[in-house]
Amino acid sequence: MTDTPAPVPASGAPLRLFNSLTRQLEPFAPVHPGEARVYSCGPTVYNYPHIGNMRAYVFADTLGRTLTYKGYKLTHVINITDVGHLTDDADAGEDKLEKAAAERAQSIWDIARHYTDAYWADIKALNIRQPAHWSIATDYVPQMIDFAKAIADRHCYELDSGLYFDTTSVADYGRLARHGTDEGESRIDPVDGKRHPADFAIWRKTPPSETRQMEWDSPWGRGAPGWHLECSVMSEALLGFPFDIHTGGIDHREIHHPNEIAQNQAHSCSADSGARMWMHNNFLVERSGKMSKSSGEFLRLQLLIDKGYHPLAYRLMCLQAHYRSELEFSWEGLGAALTRLKRLVMGVAPVRDIPAAAVEDRRLTDLLGKFDAAISDDLNTSVALTLLEDVIAMKKTDAGQKRAAIGTIDGVLGIGLMDVLRGDLRIRPKAAAITDEEIGTALARRKEARAAKDFATSDKLRDELIAAGVEVMDGDPLGWDWRLGE
């Protein structure tokens, strides 16, 4: 069903976003009137993305949805890094894809395709909209060589290992990361042979003793581009310089994005960073520290699904915190998000099949005005969620208007409430030892026992189901659900 979205209030709040470059909130002022051009750093496809990685794309999707809601024609680009990213972000170590291919004795192209498909599956599961372009790094190598040629004479120098960018050749290098200030992040680790510790690779020559699966001829020898060069080239090719917003995880703020900015300055012969605004989401962390592994299991989205959690519960968990706040992951927190998601899905059920109508009810327009103010205030999704719940809980209002208001808010938050049924949220844990058919049989026997007032048998069957991870919901149309616990 196609929604008729509620209109943005006439007094709609101006969109204000936090610019990491200036460390302050700024009004969004597009380079091209009526348009919004956004570039998001995508995954390096040498392994599955973990859920901390996926927080960046929930954030970027929320930003894109907000820009669409505010009336801008959105062009969003997300890149796929299939070459050039080293095992150490400080320009040290091996290429992540080459290393993975060598360890697994597989084609690097097959590995890149497998993990790209896995990433795209996670994108779909989290209801993240498709961007205008997926830019694949290896499709742009000729443009990368041309970009490097254009800046090589004034800004680069050659070593036996490749072509390096001289960071002293541009003004105010590292200002995004606040290098050299008390609040700045640590400097880049030194690498032998470079003029300055912060200098980084534009092109890496293949060492005589090595064989690479991905390599190209260049003026500096056969090899592969540096990781940082890729994003500068693809963003310029697809969005033009300057474009509006560049997003990524906060880990990119220290090295990768400052290096992109330096390249962009060199290429444009100006102090322009390439993007008007740089936006970064904070980390998802475990109690033990930054997201990595948990209980020996790689914390990827599929693991959450295998344990019985709907992937949209993770999206909701992300939305409950501001994107610039550190978000702690716990199974208890994910369970609470799933419970909240169930309540939202149940709440919209009565209006799901009602045609949307123009919103005129003053109470709804007031709530939509508050929502507009919240989402325009640097994407305050936590407040937006409570306002969504207020709309869902509203009584004695026209169902079509209520549906339209829900659709407007959900269209920005991206939960997809009109497309999810309560039964969809009942996902069988992979480790469950009891089948749906066995549950149905046990519930039928329990119903017979209750009808016969055999409460001892009824209680015994209930306890057996609980022990198997099944929650019995007497009187509820759904009947049962999985009892999740960690």
C-alpha cells in the first residue's frame, strides 16, 4: 500500500547537523539547491561485517531518509572496498583482501563477491534503502591513476615501495582529527622511509618477491592504489567536488578521512575538504570494549538472527541512542529492543490496512511538529521514537490520519512497521531443540488439559515448553513466542 505522507509543518524546523570538521552544529545548506549529495564509506569485503560496522549504515540511512523527508532530491553513494585497505589503518601491513585470499587459497574476486553479497543481505535485513550508486573500488582504478598523476608532481614523492603523499604540502593537515591539539586523536604510526610520520600511500608497488591477484600498471610501477585514494576518486566521480555530506564511523575521523581531505585539497588546489560536512557515528561497544567478538562468536547480524532476534530489533536498538553517542551492546538490551518492536508492530496493526488520509487532527499535527523538530535537531531519533509511540497510542482519532502520521515518522526511522507482522518477529533460535509442530502439539494438549481442569498436566506442559525456550501466551492470538535469554 502506498502511503500519503503527512506534510512537513509549514513552520518546519531547519535541518541542523553536527559537522565533525568544525565540531559544531550547522544548518544544512546544500551545494546545489534542492539536492543532497552524500557519500558514505562502505565495507572492506574481506570478511563479514560485524554489527558495529552496520551501525554506520543505519545512521547513514537515517540521514538519507531525513534528507528525503525534508524535501531534498537525494543522491547517496556507498563504496565497496575490494582492494587497497591494509590490515593496519596506519598504512602498514598487508592488503586485507590479498591476505584473506592467501590464507584461504581462494580467488580474491570470489572472496570479494561473497562478502559483498553478505553485506548486501545485511543491508536488506536492516531495511536500509538502496543508494543511488554502489561504487566498487576496482571499477575506478584508471580514474585513480589519473587522480594520482594530477597531484604527484606537487604533493607526492616516490619510494621503492610506491608513491606517497607529503602531508606538509597541504594546509592544516589533520584538522578533522584535531591532530596536534589536546583533544586530537593519536598521530599515525611512523613507517620507515617516509618523510613524515603522517605521510600515506597513494600507490603501492608490488614487491618483487610477491605476487598479487589484484594489480595494475602505473607510472610508479605495477601495483595497487592506496585505500584513501579510492574514496576521493569515487566521491568526486559520482558526486562532484564539493558535495554535501561525507559519512563514516568515528574510527575514520583519525586517519582515513584526514587523508581523503588532503588529497581533495591537492586535487582542487584549494583548502576545500571535498565535502561541506563530515559526519561520524560513534562506536557500538561491548562491556569488554570496542566491538569485536563475544563468547567466541563473531558478532554479525546473522548471529543475532540465529539466536532468535529479528534484525529490525537491532535497527531499533541503534535508533534508541543518538548516532554520536557510544552505544553499549548487550543481549538484554537487544531483548528489550525486540520487546519494544513487538509493541510497535502490535500498535500499528489496527490501522495497517486503512488508507492514509491527510492529517488535520490538531493533536497529530502537533506531534508531527515535535517530530520534525527532533529529527531536524541532528537526527534525534530517540525522541522521534517516543513521539511515534505517542501517535500509535492516540485514541479517538481518524484511523486514516493516524496511519499517515505513523507512515511519515516511520518513513524516516525506517523500521518498516507497515510491512512487518507480529508473527514475523517470532524467529526460531538455531539452537532450539523443539520444532514449531511439537510446540503446536503441546499447546493443543495443554488446551485439552485446561478444559478438563487437569491443571497439573497443564502446568507440566507449560513448564516443559518454558524449559525448551517457549513462552506460552494464554489468551493471545499469537499463542506462543520464544523465550530469549543469554
